Amino acid sequence: MINMDGGYMMHGDWGMGFGFGWIFTILFWILIILGIAYLVKGIAGGSKKGGKGETALDILNKRYASGEITKEEFEKMKADISGK
């Protein structure tokens, strides 16, 4: 078909030159979804108490050091944790 300028018009354009535009669309949405998942994980993970790798004994030591439990309670709980 010829347009007003005397040039030819293309019908059925495949987009992005060779018909691969749909690949970029899919990649775009995958990146968007992964980005949202990463943000949600970061927000949800930030609200957890205790750090990674913190053992029960570490938590018990912190409780004793802060005065939350007595020495007797500490010794009893420590024995329970260690299985002695």
C-alpha cells in the first residue's frame, strides 16, 4: 500500500524489528515481579527478632546480661539447652 508521501506502508509490523518484542515484554514483567518480591522479602525479613545465626545460648546470655533472668534461672536454662 502506498501512503501520501509516495512511500510504502507496512502492515502487520512485528514490533522491535524482528518479532522479538514479546520477549522483551516478558523479561520486563519478570523483572518487575522479582523486584516486588525482593522488596516484600526485605520488608518482612526486617521485622524478625533476633539475628541470623543467633543460637539459643546467645539469646540466653543476652537475657542474663540484661538482668531479665536471675543466675539460678540462667544456670537451669543453660543446662536444659545443653542437655546436661
